[in-house]
Amino acid sequence: MPETHVEPKDRSAARSLLRLWPYVKPVRSRLSVAAAVAIVASCLSLVIPLVLKWIVDGPVAHRDPGGVWLGALYLLLLGIAEALLFGLRRWLVARPLAGVEASMRADLYRHLQRLPVAFHDRWPSGQLLSRGTTDLMLLRMFLAFPLTFLLVNATTILVGFIILLVQQWTLGLVLLVPVVPLVILCSVFETKFAVVARQAQDQVGDLTTVVEESVLGIRIIKGFGRNRSQALAFRGLSQRLRGTELDKARLLAGIWAFITTIPELAIGAALVLGTIQVADGDLSAGTLVAFLSTALALRWPVESIGFLLAMSQESATATERFFEVMDVEEERETAAESSPASSQHADGGMVFEGVEFRYPDAEPESVPVLTRIDLRIRPGETMALVGATGSGKTTLTTLVPRLHDATAGRITLDGTDITTLRREQLRELVSVAFEEPTLFSASVGENVLMGADGAGEDELRRALSIAQADFVHDLPEGIHTQVGEQGLSLSGGQRQRLALARAVVGQPRFLVLDDPLSALDVHTEALVEAALRRVLESTTAIVVAHRPSTVMLADRVALLSEGRISAVGTHQELLRSNAEYAWLMSGAADAPESLSTDGMPAMDVPAEKGSTR
């Protein structure tokens, strides 16, 4: 399976995470309060050693049991207060951070809907799914815990060392010795962990893609007995992900071992030196107890640096992956809005003027998929588009609703250049039905009514009747029956009829049909054609056709050959005058080699090309 990974930008974790600020800004006050509460709670733990010092040098030294009990009560109250404050912090961040995640997910989904079709052609869906689920969950966890505790622990360590230096500055300096090697180790760890974190998150996307494709293609997998090969492919990706996760674990274990060992050695050295000072009378026992208790209280903030940095790096990678999609430019809206109703020109209908097209990822010097397309479909006329496989028929139809934009030339609808219309406005005028019908996990009625805003039950029933889709009334819940993912609970012909109903439900002024009857049996096809002929009388339409029966719906036919319009005329005219067209309509296996019926040399039949997408 091909992988689509974007090369990460050379950006520090902090700079990446700063891009989250627009989402965090609305809840900054609550997060600031939560951080302040957490700092107070953490600093309360540093008060406990001071109480211990008071107990040892006071009640214990003076053999005062009442004082010891009072000190124990102080310790209990401090512990309860610390626990309550940490609970309050969690409550403060839960709701706003859930809102931040929801807002980011909504923006991502909205942005995906506005991206060009070329983007979706390149990106595996699993990579997009992982960015909208796993990555955003990581970011919510980061904002809830590591972000706060990086600040809390840094403040706690700073306050703790100030207390240590005030208590006994010589012992405090001993504990400061490990700072330099720890900073160097953390820097090296962050650099290495960033690489494996990115690999792991990309591999999760690859794995998600395989799972999704296997579920959607389960009939193919079972039909061809490919269960074992798919399982092996999945296992291979799983093993790669497992190896990357083990690399992450090894790095984390290494940094944790160093961060734990080096401070422990410093605390041991301080203990030995402090004991000698107590024995010499230079230090009270209570001060030593308080010093060591403070040092031990700082163990968790110091030791947590490793996994906080790891979570921060994973979150920085998740942020990069999120904005890799968000930074992709949306479909451009061009000139000012126009009202097609007020721009009726003599040159009405659907007109292609010098249209050329090559896909965005094609080489600049490559041959265009479509070249110099000049075609006029008169108002109310139906034009059939015929051509060999790979000639560019489907590509041409995608240019009308601007699923792709023409590289050169222009397309007008009733005299209005389609690039001057907002896409929403254009797609209200133009309705489409593709050869591969796509249905959504919704009811039959919802799938059909997706073709027109504001359409009601009367329009729905009319569209179902036109598409000969009255079978829906025999479904368990009629038009309210859920069709399931991709509509796979229905036959190919049933899905195609529902897609056709969706195209005509809004009674569009312009209709684009890409071989909409290919999956129908001959009897149903005849019924659909009879009903569709009535619809085509009141609309301007272009219909991709492969069979003579579909061609007969059209007033005229355009022959597309190697990306060019090579002939235009009625079906009968082209049968008499064009050998290539006659060959396509005959269904003969061999290309024509003789002259055409009018004595002109027959046109070469184009060899099959790559996908026309």
C-alpha cells in the first residue's frame, strides 16, 4: 500500500505547540486558574518538610507529645488541602479542554470539506482519520496534564531549591551539580524522541488505512480468498509500529534511568555531608530532616521531566500533523458573485471554450488530459459524451461543478463563467451522478435529499419515481431504512438508481451524468430511460455514455478522442461518418483498420491510458 507522509518541518516542539494558541485562547483564563491552583497544591508539599523541622527541633527535642500530635494534625490538613486542590484543578480543565478538542475536530472536518478533490486523491483516508482522532486526543491530554505540569514542576523545583539553599546553602549546591548533565541529556532525548514519535504516528495512520480498506473491501477479500495476504500485510505494518513503539520505550527508559539515578546520587552525597555536619554540631537534626524531606519532595518533579518531555514531543508532532492538513489551501473563490438568472446571454446553455486540463500533480511539461475542448450544449439540449477508455470523459464532467478547475480556457453556464460563481451557488445549479454511486450511512430519504436543500417528501417521491427506485418502499422501513456504510446492503443497480434520484431531486438547470445506467438490467434501464427522458426535456445536460441505449437519450453526441473533441453530431450522423464512433457503438473487439464510410481515413483508436480519475 503506498504511503502518503508529509515531510515534517524543521520546527522546535515549543514553536509547534504555540500554534495551538488560537484554540486555547478562549479558555486561557480557566487554564490559568487551574495552573495557579496546581502550583499552590504542589508548593504545599514543600511546606511539609518545614513542619517536620518544627516537630523534630521542637516537640520531639523537648519531649512534648501534645506538640507532636499538633504537628501530625498540621501534616494531615496539608495533605487534605493538597488533594482537594489537585481535584479542583482537574475539574477546572475537563470541560474547556473537551471544548478545545471538539473545536479543533470541527475545524478539521470543515476544512476537509473545502479542500480540492486533488488533495483527497493523494491522501489515504486512514492518515486523515488518525489526525482527527488519535492526534487530537493526544493534544487534549497534553493541554490537560503535561502543559500544566511542566509549569507546575518547574515552579516547584525553583521554589524547592530556594528553600534548600536557605536551609543549608552548601548542601543545596551539592544538589545543583546534576543540573548541567540533566539539561544536556534532556536535549539529546528530545531530538531523538521527536523522530520516533513522528514515525509512530504516521504508522498509526497507515494501519488505520489498511483496516478501513479491509472493512470496505471485505467482499473482494473474501471473494478472492485474500484473507491470509491481507492479514500478513496488516501484521507487517503492526510489527513496524511495534518496533517503533519499542524504540520510544527504550528512549524513555534510558532518560528515566539517568534522571532517576543522577539526582539520587546527589541526594546520597548531601545525606552523607549533612550527617557529618549534624555530628559536628554545625547543623540541627531538624534542619537535616527538613532538607532531605524537601529534596525527596523534589524527586517527582525532577523524575517526571522525562515522560513530560516525551508527551510534549508527541503532542508537538500531533500538532504538526494537524496543521499539515489545515495549512493546505482550500478551493479558491474567484471573482465577485454573479447571479446566473440575470446573466442570460445569446450564448446560453453549457459552453466549453478552449478548455485544457492537467492534474495538479502532473509534470509541467506533460501532455494535458484534455486539450482545446470547444463544445456548446444549447439550452435544454442533452449532449452525450462518448469515447474510449482513458479519453478523459469523466475528467471533463468533473470540471463543470468545479471538482477540478480547468488549467486553461473557460466554461460558461447560460453565459456566466463558472469561476465567477461561488461554489455553493454553482453546485445548486449543477447536479451530478457518477458511475460509482456513493451512499452514506443514513436513511434512503436522507441520501436522496442530499441532492437539494429544502426539498421535501413530494420532491423525494418524484425523484424516486424518475429513477425507478420504488423498490425503497418495500424495504423494512421504507424511505427511512438505513442503507449502511457505502450502501453495501443494496445491489449495485439499486445504489445507482438512488444516486440518480439524488441528482434529479432538485430539478437542476444543468445535469451532469457519468454513465448513470451502467449497473441496471435491460428492463430497468428502459424504464429509467423513459422517465429520465422527461427530466432531460427541462434541463441542459451532458451524459457520459458507453451504450447505444444511453446515447439515444441525447439530442447530439460529442466524440472525445485522446483528450480532444474530434466529432460532434447526431448518433446517426456519426455512425455514418466516423469509423471510431461506429466501432465504439458496435462493441467490436478489434479497432477499425479500413476507411470510414464517407471515404475519409478512419481515425486511430486511442490506446488505453492511465486512470481518468
